[in-house]
Amino acid sequence: MLPFVAPRLASILPLAALLLVLTACLGDDDAPPVQTAWMPDPAPAPKAKVRDFDMALRHLNGEGVTRDPQAAYELLRREADRGHPDAAFMIGRLRQEGLGITRDENLARDWYERAARAGHIEAQLLIGRAYYRGEGRPLNPEKAVEWFRRAAERGNAEAQYLLAIALHLGRGVPRNEIKAVRWLEAAAEQNHLQALYLAGDAYSDGWHGERDPAWAARWYGRAAGLGLARAQYKLALFHYGGLGIPRDLVQAHHWVSLASRSGAKGAAGLTARIEADMSEEEKLRAEVLATQWRAWPLPTESGDDMAIDDPPSVFFAQLALAALNFPPGAFDGRLGGGTRRALAQYRRARGLGDATTLTPRLLRRLRDERPRPKR
């Protein structure tokens, strides 16, 4: 059961959530470290130091002791002076919200920067944004990019996305489309919604001199499946025009219908064009698909060797396997028996074992190895 949260603390629920996670993590020496977007795997402080940090959390939550934000601040300050990055970050939050101490946005950012220098990923992202926008820090895109890079290299998807945008625009760093696309895809593999869409644009438009509509359709498909209307519209266009993927009027109508529900620009006109080419039976099938559709659940983990089975990734794998003479059966985006057999045959032929799973690493290998249509 959650501890009692007083009204002022309730107004900053993200902080309360962080405190609960940290309390649980620090309370069990044998438990594996808990990673969240708020607290990314800091180096543990010695036990003698953790006691003050743990007590600060208890004072903030009123857990077993009197709720006392001022006492919590004093304990956190002691820990921060010892170099504890999470303590410095939390003081920044307290300063920003005026909880137990005077509210001061500038001092809050000072503490965030202190936490960032000590290696706190969320703080690195916050300070990077402050320099990028000139909010509470002098406008300094170069310094912003450096903070984004630090957080991006440690796996923060938002930092990877922002670094990609900076590289694409040449803001704060020399323009480099190849690196921009690389960071976009890193964020996209973690299901960052805007990165998924822009990765589609990158391969559709050839940001880095390489157009690959089939790979673009995979990224648009991932974003569409998570409910992004403009990605649903783009995917409908690809299915309708057969851009890098087989022409499929049923799928085209299905996706444009979903985009139309959200008011996507151009959806009405595209719907009319698609319907003009469809039979009544195809229209009925498309309507059933649109009625049954639900946004896909986000996976809880990501990584190059994690098994994936989302329909756009499986669909691309099926196309690539067929082009490499490992027929998967139907091109339906389902990881069924035929596709698993084709994956196993491909792996054996390449000396990669005989597993039937699909991973991001294997999918990229299929992308790079498949024969490409001549232009």
C-alpha cells in the first residue's frame, strides 16, 4: 500500500513515485538495481552514506517517521556534499517545487547541473534542454548537445532523439545526417514515438543519401501501431502505392480509416482514392480490421538481442527472407510456423545457430543483406 501523501507532495507525484522506487531499491541489499526513466542505475554509495539518503526518503514520505521535508533536505544536502547524484537531483526537485525549502528555479537548475556532472542521466537531459532553449541557463546549443550526448550514450531515448535532431539541423554541432539517423534509430528501438516517425521520414526521404521505403514502412508501422495518426496516414500511403512493400488496398484502407478518426490531414482524400480501387468485399474486410484494432502494448524491455514480434518488423523480415530465397509463406506480419522455419534456415545458412526468434540485430542484418530493387 502506498504511504500517505500530503497535499503539497501530491502535487508533484513524479517525485513521490521516484521516492517509492528508491526506497524499495535501497531497502534490500540483495535485490537487483531498479532502473526507471527517473533513476538510471547510479553507482551505489557506501552503506554508511545510504542511511542518510534512506532516512531522507522516509522523512519525505512520512514513512515510519514524522513527515519533515526540512529534515529531508538537510539529510539530502549532506549526501549531495558527499557526491551522491540522486541526492543532488532530488534537492533540485525540492527547490523547483518549494518543498521544505524556498522555491527557486535558478538554484534548482544549479542542483540539476551538479547532479548531471555526477552522472545523473535525467539531470543531464534536463540541463541539456535548459541550455538548448535558454531557459534558466544561457542559450548555448553546443553545451546542450554535449549533455544530450552524455545521456544518449547511456541509453536515454529522449536524449538520443534530441541529439539526432541537433545533428540533423546542425544546431550546436556540425550537421551529420548519418549520425542523426543512427541516434534516431537508437531512440526508435526504444519505442520513442517521435523518433519512430522521423526514422520513417529519414529512410523515406533519404536524409543520409539512402532511400529505403521498405525500412521506412517498418518505422512508420511501429509508430502507427502505437497510435500516431500521421504515421497511420503515411503507412496507408505506402500500402496504397506499393512503396517498398506489396500493394495492399485492405491494409491501406484500414490504416487511413484510423488516421481519419484522429483528423489526420489528407486522410479524407486518400480514403476516396483507395475506395475507388476496392471491391465491396475488400471494403468489408478493411472495416473489420479497423473496428478490431487496438494500439499495441509497449514492450517492457528493449535491446539488440531481445526477441521482437511486432507486425511491421515481422513483415519486413518476411519480405527480406523471401528476397534471400528463404520463403516464409504468407506476408502477414505474424511470426507463425512458416516464418520461424525460414528464420531458422537463414540462421543455419549464415552460421548463426538455428533459433527461430527475430531480434533487432538480426533484422538489421536482413536489411543490409537483402537484394535491393534497381532504381
